[in-house]
Amino acid sequence: MKYIYLLSSLVLVICIFGTNLVNGQTSVCGKMTPDQQALSLGPCVQAALNVSEPVPYRCCVVIKEIGQNPSCLCAIMLSKIVKNLGIKPEVSITIPKRCNIVDRPVGYKCGNYTLP
Ligand SMILES: *[C@@H]1O[C@H](CO)[C@@H](O)[C@H](O)[C@H]1NC(C)=O
Ligand SMILES: *[C@@H]1O[C@H](CO)[C@@H](O)[C@H](O)[C@H]1NC(C)=O
């Protein structure tokens, strides 16, 4: 039940960022369509809540793609709605590392957090 709630909230987040993209304004998140993003970040929820949880492959694939635009990744991680889900930036920011993404932007400043 809680998982479903988290998931739908996350979809909402992605929709908001997706809308920005469509309107061509503050398009921090280029490239992917809102549909792609909404469908894809679901598998990341558990891993974003618990630093000990293995990151599912399907999540890593998406993170890798969004990670090519680090400001987009940051915007999602630091968003109020994601925070309200109980997802801590200090946990979610470790996901690219936990995915062993080799070309992740190590040292990228994401608000007050630094990508490990
Ligand atoms: C976090 O994940 C680990 C490994 O799956 C699990 O053992 C632990 O109980 C989880 N912690 C919480 C708070 O869910
Ligand atoms: C970031 O750090 C600065 C200085 O330590 C602090 O004033 C600011 O409130 C922090 N911002 C967030 C979003 O935590």
C-alpha cells in the first residue's frame, strides 16, 4: 500500500518535471519524454529509501540515462515532493555509485550534496 503511494507520488514528480520539458521552459530534464521517466523511476524507490537495498538493474539503466544530465538528476533528488516521500538526498545521491556507473559525474554538486 505504502509502496503504491510512493510510486504514484514519484510519477507525479516526474510529470511535473516532464511538463516543464514540454513547455520548453526550465527544462532541466531534456531528452526523455515524461512517459519514459515516469515508467522508469519506479524501480528506484526502494533503493532510494534504504541505502542497504541493492539497486535493481532496471533502476540503474534509467539513472544512467538521466545521469547524463546531472542537473536533472539533482532537480529530481532535491525536489520537495521526493523529500516528502521520505527519500533523503544523501541516500538517493548514492544510487549512481551503487549502480557502479563508471562515467557518472563524480564530485558533481547537487545542492549541498556531492555525488560520490
Ligand atoms: C534495508 O535493506 C536491507 C537489505 O535489503 C534490509 O536488511 C533492511 O532491513 C532494510 N532496512 C529498512 C529500514 O528497511
Ligand atoms: C546548504 O548549506 C548552506 C550553508 O551550510 C545552508 O545555509 C543552506 O541552508 C543549505 N541548504 C540546504 C537546502 O540544505
